[in-house]
Amino acid sequence: MSEAPPAGVLTIDLDAIVRNFRLLAERVLPVDCAAVVKADAYGLGMAEVAAALARAECRSFFVAQLGEGVGLRKILRRAKSSATIYVLNGLMENERALYEAHDLVPCLNDLGQLESWATFCRARGQALACALQIDTGMNRLGFPPADLNRLAGEPKRLVGVDLCLVFSHLACSDEADHPMNRRQLGRFRAALDRLPHCRASLAASSGMFLGREFLFNTVRAGVALYGGNPTPNAPNPMEQVVQLQGKILQVRDVDRGETVGYGATHRLTRPCRIATVGVGYADGFLRSLSNRGSAAIGGVTAPIVGRVSMDLLTLDVSAAAPELARPGAMVELIGPSRGIDDVAAEAGTIPYEILTALGPRYERRYTGGAASSE
Ligand SMILES: *Cc1c(COP(=O)(O)O)cnc(C)c1O
């Protein structure tokens, strides 16, 4: 980006991510805690986040795509880490050499992918590491029941590969009482019984809080590392990681009866002071926050009035101190008084989407992470 002062500043606390990792890792001991850093570490920057986690002795990482895995391997090499990298989205035939070259573990999602990897291993004369994803009810990725049945009946299909993890993914782990959790646990145990003995993993962030029987050998922590609440119906045990500040560009006094913004969706019922902030939906500040979200200025809540537009949003700052609500001042859009879970609830979505939507126009400032500024 240019040297021009930014209209939004995103501050990412790497030490908070490391503390969240340690909290989860200690909670699940002696089970291993892996870090999920797909989608650029949920939008927070894979290079910085993965390097900080590697320094905190994180030994396994998950990404979604092969390209992410290739990038992560370079980051980990620089950080002098030889951690395992799992690629969730599965194996295409023309990708096998890249998996090997970058020491990545493919998560195989059906018999065809297993056959392809086994053939590759035989041709290389080497049992290369792989993981199996078992579909236990998500119906998204992983061995479907028919493929699992065939594999259980023909265990020779695993000869020549180094099977290092069998895992599945829970559909409803954020709802502790949902019957799907027990059903998937049962199906996962049944699958493990029919496969050669191997390390196993079922829980992501929320699954870790369902009880020790969900932990198996490895848990896959994602959103909780980044401050999202893994127990949505209880207080958030995680530390907030992200702060987002937006700059006030202009302030105006508007009469009662006037409307604000596109569509004239907000009509003032009394005279108000309106501050226009240089952050909009092009920055990932979702349009669904129109007339719903709010910002904080010096401890005072300033509601979003009118629609969020592409580059701008408008706040009712009538209650804020005038010396704080002035052009050039920064308002808190995400931070101590409004966490990512709050913003997600106001936007009608989940914290995952708030994080991964955070746009490229913000100035990104990283704090902590122990000498991370290479
Ligand atoms: C994204 C993902 C995770 C991490 O989930 P969180 O809820 O963010 O902890 C774990 N496992 C799989 C298979 C995933 O796709």
C-alpha cells in the first residue's frame, strides 16, 4: 500500500493468538492441538500467524488448499519449523508431485484418491504420509459410507501408504446438545474400529468443549485461536485478537426529518450529529450491518444509521464527546467493547465470516509474536 494515511487500521495481536493456542493446548493435554490456518489464517495473515504459532511449538497445521500448503511450507521453513501440514480439500491426480515436493499431507476423501496416492507411493518406492477424512454425517467431504465399507473389507488398499491420521468433522458442535454430535461420534468410533489403528481427530474449536470423548488424539483449532467464541451459548473463554478502527472523514449536524444514506432507510426523529467513517462493505464491513451495528467512541456507543455503502458508513455520534467525534479521529468498529462475536450477531452471520471478509485496504499492524517482523 502507499504511504497515504489509511482510512482503517486493523490491529492483530499475535501474542493473543499464542495465548489462545496455549489455553486450548493445555486444556486438551495430552491430546495434540493443531492450528487451522486456512484462508490466510481466517483473514489475519498466514505468514505472521503461522510463524508465531510455530514459535509457540505448534506441531501440526491444517489448510484447505494445496496452494495454501505450499505457501505455509515456505513460511514454516523460514521459521525453522518442520511441523506437519495437512491439506483438507483432497487430492487431484495432477497434484501428487507437489504434495511430495513440499512435504504436505493430503487428506484423502474417497477410495479413488486413496488409490491414486497408493499408486504414486508405489511408483516412488516410498510410503508417503496421508490422512483419511471420513464423512460421518456432514455430507460435504470425506469417505462416504460405501467407500468406507469397501476399504474395511479390503485393507490391502492401504498397503504402501503411510496413514498418519483418520479424521472427521462435526456439523453441529457449536450446539452442545444437538443430537448430531453423539450420532457423528458413534459413526466415527465405528469407522475407527474398522480401520487399522491410527491417530484420530474429530473436534474443531467447538468440539473441544463437548467432552473428552470428542478429543481423540488431535484437535483442530481454528476460530477459537482468533478470538471467536467456541461455546456460543456461554461466555467466551478466548481472548480477543482483532481491533478495527475507522477514521472519521466528516461530521455534520442533521435536522429532524432528514434521512441518511442510500435508500433513505433511516429517518432522524430528532436533530443528530452524524459522523461519516471511511470504511464500507468493500472493506468487508458487511452491508447487513446497515441500521444495525454500531461503533464505540471514547466508551460511548454510536449506532450505525443508514446503509453501509462501499467505502463509507455513517454513525449517530450525538452522544459522543465532540472533541472525540471529529474529522481525523478514529472510532472502534471491532475491539474491546465490541468483539467479533458481537459484530457477527449484529450482521446476522458468524465470526468466521467477519474475520475472513476483512479487506485489503486496511493498514495492518501486528503486535507481539516475538520478533515476527521479518
Ligand atoms: C475449518 C475447519 C476446522 C476449523 O474449524 P473451527 O470451527 O474454526 O475451529 C477444522 N476442521 C475442518 C475439517 C475444517 O474445515
